[in-house]
Amino acid sequence: MIKDFIDDNHIESILEQAKNPDAKHIREIINKAYELKGLSPEDVAVLLQTEDNDLVGAILQAAHQIKRDIYGNRLVLFAPLYVANHCSNNCLYCGFRCDNKELNRVALTMDQIKKEVQVLEREGHKRLLMLCGEHPERSSLEYFMEAIETAYSVKTENGGEIRRINVEIAPLDVEEYRKLKKTAIGTVVLFQETYHHETYKIMHPSGPKKDYSWRLKAMHRAQEGGVDDVGIGALFGLYDYKFEVLGLLLHALQLEKDCGVGPHTISIPRLEPAFNAPAAIKPPHPVSDHDFKKLVAIIRMAVPYTGMILTTRETAALRSEVFDYGVSQISAGSRTNPGGYSDTTSDRFRAAQFNLGDTRTPDEVILDITERGHIPSFCTACYRLGRTGKDFMDLAKPGLIQKFCQSNAVFSFKEYLLDYASPQTRKAGEELISKMLNETFKTKRKKMIGDRLLQIADGKRDVFI
Ligand code: SF4
Ligand code: SF4
């Protein structure tokens, strides 16, 4: 039986001891991060306690370099798909909480889910994150599994299909995770929201989510139930961001120690206003943009091989900045109300989980990131080739995954450009691909990539290595 492995006093004492760090020690830790072997909680605490602007600049610079070394210029894209907003919990920061009697409650039918997926496929999406509230009747595990299978079954013109569905669902027991895994899911994501016990208690006054420990150990149970890729996250703004970063790191280390593999992804949502959600309207510990950039950079240095996910909660301007410091996956064109992609007339605000900071269409986001030199990737190759869990980490840690990722990003982006892009995005995308072919890839790989790009231009789809 795993014990609750988050000791608040221990985290507070690491942070206390790291206060007023000297510049030499900070620079030593930054240099250590360049070795791409990650950082200890004590090292991370020192970076978190760094306030000097020049040294924070050095942290951002290191994270930028690490991101480039490991992820190159690519950014993986996905769309969230909310299927139901019924919830028996009462999280003070969420519009779906059960005490919000004014919310329009929806559980999409399978036909409605099909319509949602059709819209997403026609925008070019290949990866989804499927979510729902926690409600035993209105969003049962059986309903959720049927929703996953329905989404996979939808095919649209130009080979439009969903190739990977990651899921965010309330904590399950081992046997339920085993059952869920049979639906060909990718990563199972679950946020602890806050690692601080007292804050957790205040924020979750009723419902099954009250149980901190059951939630904390869910990703252990998921792995025991055969889920090989798990994702963790914290909702920044509920408690001191420094505490939360250490909570995330300790969670990642514990998973690695107990299950042999750490989290596949770390999500870093920041509190956004939500309909009738008091803690979201006035966050108890707001995180400034400056601190947010710093924490993204520190997480990238601490766990260099773990994907980092940023959603459309953030504004376009801030998103563009933090791509450089470590974010590797982003959502685009999101709706957080069930049915919001296909029913644009619905009263979005009254059925949504939270407000969006970036409301651009996927094509606008893709054009923007392309013009900034990032290559948007719709790649799902690893999951489909069984390169998951420990097999994935064994390739990721020595940096070997990079050669697959970069090539697959180019192939999947080329498909997007031909099938879905606006003329302006297509032009910018073709220019970026040519530039990469000329400047990034060496002769042998350049030829392999060039040959496959010709196949895609000839109509072949779903090309990956
Ligand atoms: S955060 Fe999740 S569990 Fe909490 S009220 Fe919202 S949907 Fe329900
Ligand atoms: S090759 Fe694997 S790790 Fe790289 S982007 Fe594709 S799925 Fe992700």
C-alpha cells in the first residue's frame, strides 16, 4: 500500500533552506541543468527562490536551450473534447461544480460526440484530450468508454481521423483503469490541483474529490492497471507556486521510483475566471506572468524529458513566450463547454468549465507559431507503434526520440498544410519546411524526409517513422 508521499512540512523546509541563495550556487545548478539529467528538489528550490533579474534571465536562457536540445522547434497540438459537465464535486475554482445551479448541464449523446469530432477533424486535429466531470450516473466509466470508441470511429474526408485520445477522468481503481485501457487510450491525465493538504481541503469541500490521498495515488493505480503513459498537473493560483512546483517534482520522482517510469506529461494550467466559481474569480495565490515564465523554465530544467502542456487558458502573447522556455504541447481552438465545437449558437459561458485566454482558431494559432519558427506537430507515432511507457523513456532520456519527433512533425504538418490550412498558413508552412530541410537535417535524413514528403504530396497519409 503506497503512503501519502507529499509531506507539506518537508516541502516548506526545503523552500526555507533555499531562501536567499548565493549567485555562485545558482549558476552551478544552472550548469548542472545543461547536462539534461534533471535536478533534485533541493536544486529546484534554490532556483524557485531566485529573484535576481539577471539570474532569472540565466534560468530562462538555460530552459530555452534545453527545450531546443530535446524538442527542437516542434510543438505538438491537441484539442480538448468535453463530453459532459455534470459533476458531484464542488471544487471552488470550477464552473462545473455541483453548487453552480445556473450552469447548463449537458452529457453529449454519441451522435453529438460524432458531430464534435467531425468539426475537430475538419480543423486538422488528430489528437484529443477527452474530459468530463465526475458523476457516477451522467458520466459513468461505461459512458466515457463509449464516447472514446465513438470518437475513434469518426472519419471525415481527406483521411480525417482521430489517431490518439488522451483522457482526463476522475480517479479510478486498478481494475477500472485496466478496463479503460482496453479502449486504446493514450495518456491518462489527472491533476492533483494543489499539493498543499490544507488548501486542498478548503478547495474541495464536498464530493468524492475531497479525498486527497485517493487522488494523489491514482497515477500509481493507473500504471498498476496497465496504463503506461500518465500525466500529472497542478492548478497554479490555488497555493504558493513554489510549493506546487516541488509537489509536482516529488510526485514525478515517486512515480519513477515506484513504477519505473515517471509522468509522460506535466500540465501547468493557471487559474482563470469561471462562471460562479469563487476561487477562480479571485485566485488565493495569483501567479504573475513573470513567475509563470520562471516556473515553466524551472520545470523544464528539472524534468527535461517530460512533455509540458499549456492550454488556451493563457493569452496568445504569453503562450508564445513560454513556448521558448519549455512547453512542448499546446491546445488550439479549444471549447470548454460540451457541444461547443459543433453548436456555436449555444450559450458557451453558461456551460463552460473556465474562460479562455486564447480564442483564436487552430489555423490562426498554427500560422502564428509557424511564423515564430516552431513546427506544429500532429504526430501520434509512438503511441501507435507501442513506443510508450518505459520504452518511450528509454528512447527519450538519451535524446534518441528526437530524430523520430522532428521527422514526424514535418510529415504531419505537411498533411495539415495540404488538407486543412488556409492559403496564408500553407505558404508560411511550406517555407518553414523548406528551411528545415536545408538547415536542420543531414544528407541521409534529408533524402528520406524529402521522399516521404513527395509521397504525402501524391496523396499518401498517416506517414510516420
Ligand atoms: S474540477 Fe473537475 S471535479 Fe471539480 S467541479 Fe470541476 S469538473 Fe468537477
Ligand atoms: S515521435 Fe513520439 S514522442 Fe515524438 S512527437 Fe511523435 S508521438 Fe510524440
